Amino acid sequence: MVDIHREARQLENAGREFYRAQLLQNSPIGALPTRVVSTLPAPTSERERRIEVSVIADTLIYRFVESPKVVNEGPERSSGTELLAVSPRADDVVTSVFELQEEERIVGELVKYSEYSLENPGEPKAEDISAIESVLNVKDLSVSARMRTRMEVTEFLEGKLEAGDLVSRNIDRHLHRESLTQAENHELRISVGEP
């Protein structure tokens, strides 16, 4: 599982370094270039994904972008470019990256189960439920979240729940767990610093 907050802090550090470097070069604020601070895996070899940072009105702006791979860096680079997320907060962009990558990974794994209820009438097999739970990384979740996920996996295998709903609910649970972990860490730091 990706540590979203750690990744976001690294992205923010890269953004601040970029901003400081531009200020040291005395670049006019409106003329600051965009810098690619991270390249990411894309769904096909003809596409590329990246996180860019730029400065707009004295604010660092992070963008999650997907575009066709091009050999040269000419004006045609912007054609076919999709803006997948944009925010002044690195956390927002990293969360969008996580959501999209997890969705693609899980959907790819669930394809083989798309006709499961037609091919296997009756109760889903325990090994199939376990296999999907493994894909969903339920070991990272709380006991109650694991129980809800098991119920939803069973509904999915019975044809009662769409794959997209299973995927989005699972991603939401992981993001919720991540935010709780971050809040607990913050609370721990505060209490350790108290007399």
C-alpha cells in the first residue's frame, strides 16, 4: 500500500525546490516553466503519466497528466494531453494517482470473474472469495472493513454487485484507513510533545 502522505511530502519538497530555484534565477513569476517532478506507469506503452508542478499567482500547483508519448518536445506535445487532477495540495494529486492506479489494477484482476455467477451457480467458493480479497488487500483493513469487503465480494461473485462498485468501495476504505492512520500519528506526536 502506498503511503499517500509520505509521497505527498516528497512531491511538496520537489515543488518547493523548483520554486526556490526559479526565484534564484530571477525568473519573472508569470514566466516560470512547468517541471515534471514524477513519472508514473501508464496503462499502455503509447501513453505516459506524470506529475507536474508550476507556479500560478505565487502558488505551487500540482497536476496529474496523461499524454501520448512523443519523441520530441515540440508544440504537438500538448495535443491529446488529459488533465487527470489539479490542485495546490500535493495530497489531492497523490490521492488521485493512487485511486486511478488501484482502480486499473483491481479491474484488471477482476476481469476473470466477470461471468462468475453464470459459470458457477450457487454459493461462491471460499478460494475464489479469498483470491479476490487478496487482490483487494483486505489484510490492510480493520476487522469490520474486512467483513464488509467479504460480504461485497460474495455479492460481486453472485452477480449482485457491479465490479465498479466493489472497486470504488474498496479504494474508499483504504483511503479512510490511510487518513485514520495519519490522524493517529499526528495525535501521537502531539501527546509525546506534551509535558
